[in-house]
Amino acid sequence: MDGSGPSTSVAAAAAPRTASRRPKSSKFTQQDIPACRPVLTPAWVISAFMLIGVIFIPIGVFCLLASQSVVEIVDRYETECIPEEYWSNKLAYIQSVSASKNCTRTLRVPKHMKAPIYVYYQLDNFYQNHRRYVKSRSDKEFQQGLKTKDKYRKDCVPEGYSNGLRIVPCGLIAWSLFNDTYKFSFELVELNVNKKNISWKSDREHKFGKDIYPYNFQNGTLIGGARLDPLIPLSKQEDLIVWMRTAALPTFRKLYGRIEVDLQANDFITVEIQNNYNVYSFGGKKSLVLSTTSWLGGKNDFMGKIYIVVGALCIFLAMVFFILHIKFRHPRHLYFSSNR
């Protein structure tokens, strides 16, 4: 018997299987299909940098001009609104029940301010992005109220219950609701502040229930901020809705309302402030902001400046590469030698 017989037959039987596993020899399977392989020649690189610079600089100028066209009045008042006898102990002033919290400020309009004029309150050194603070809320409760299951209310600690009763809305965010108020007047005529539609429409219609009302709110021994009208549903408590959308940075502004009449240059606006909100315990600051808007939004020079800086840097690099290319010029065929 031939000793190579069995092994030969096994090899012959296995050969078709091995061959069948091989991919079909085509340009697609061999990754040899035509492809765009751009060659970054000096001309392409210099032209690309120059083009970016030529496009970015005008965009930056337009953004900067739009930002500069915004008229803004910023009045910091947390110190100015404290009586002289409390200057050495600001915390005692804000916690005092007998001390008057009324404060009158006069603002001068630097330029013509076209309506609508947006009224903001600005807080500094207030970390709404703190992990425990952000977690202390129940989104389910905004939609279900007292029907919310306990497993969804445990996130409201430490403001989930007061006097043994549930709180609606619960949590530290709602409990610390901003409670300073502003009244504006010009030449003894009150300027109306429209506080409708200052929150996101999606929040009003989907996050906060139209049949959920505040319950047992700010009834504890320690009051954190503003009270809510128990006869108005949460979906219409727009100050609360604006406050519940927490800020990412320790300095932030939140919309208070809109003044819907024009203000002329050099007009003097009288503002009656109720200085209620406690920022003194953590070294915070409070400011009242009146601002117009442009097609770009509010006043923000950063976008325009960054466009100009990037555009100028690209033009500078294009000039540097052009000089290097002239000084160390190589034959053109060297750029394509790798593709041969």
C-alpha cells in the first residue's frame, strides 16, 4: 500500500474548502478601487490658510460689530442696597426681619435702547452646577405632583418633606428660588415688565404640569427663596421654570422680564429693588442688567474676537509658508514621487 495515499486524499479533500474561504480577487476586496489621494503641495497649503483667513476675519468683524451695537446697563447692588449700620455685618442684615429691604437705584441710559429691552438678574459665585444641588430635584413631580412615587422623590433630599408633608416642587433648586423684585419707572410713570414667555416653550408645555399646583412650599423653619402662588399651576410659574434650568458656570444671568417701550439716550430710570436674596453667606454678588439684542443675540465679544484671531493666524502662517517655499523651493516632481 502506498503510504502517501491517505494523506494525499485528506489534503485533496481539504483543498477545495481552503480555496472557498478566500475572497474573490477583485479591486473591491483587495482595496484597490480608485480613491482621491490629495497631495498637500505648498500651493494648496498656502492657498487653504489664506482662504480661511480671508473668510474668518470679515465674519469676526461682523460679529464684533453686532456685539458692540448691543446697549447694556449693568448695576451691581448687593452692597449698595445695605444700610450703613449693617455694613460690618451683611449677613445679619439679610436675615433680619425688621430691617427694610427696600432699595432705590437710578440708572442712566447711555444710548437709545430699542424695545424689547431684556431685564436680567446676574449672580456671581453661585455654583448651580454643584453635583448635590443639581441632583436635588424631581422631574417626575413636576408632571405628577403629589401622585409621584416615593422612589422618584428621594432625589429631593433634603427638601422633600416639611412638617411631615410632601413639598411641591421639592428639592434644593426650587427651594432656593431667586426672590429679589424690581419695579421700573420713568418720570414717575411705571414701566411695565412683561414676564410672559420668558421661559422655554418646551419646558412650559412638557416638563411642568398644567394641573400641578405648589403645595406646602416654603413652609419650613428655614426659608430659602421666593414663595409660589398655590393657585397658579407650575406651567405658568415662569420665574420657577427659568430658575430650574440650572447654569453651567458660577456667574450667570437669568431672564426676569421684558420692557416693551424704547428708552432714549440720557433717560434716567428709577428702579425700586426688594433686596431679599441672600448671597452674603457665600460671598456672592448680585447685579441688575438691562440689555438690547442684535441678530447675534446679546453682548458677547468672544466669538468675534476668536474669528479675527484665527483668521489673522492663518494669514500669518500662509505668509510664513510662502517665504519658506520661496527660500527652500524643491522641484515639483518630488511631491509626486511617492505615487509612482
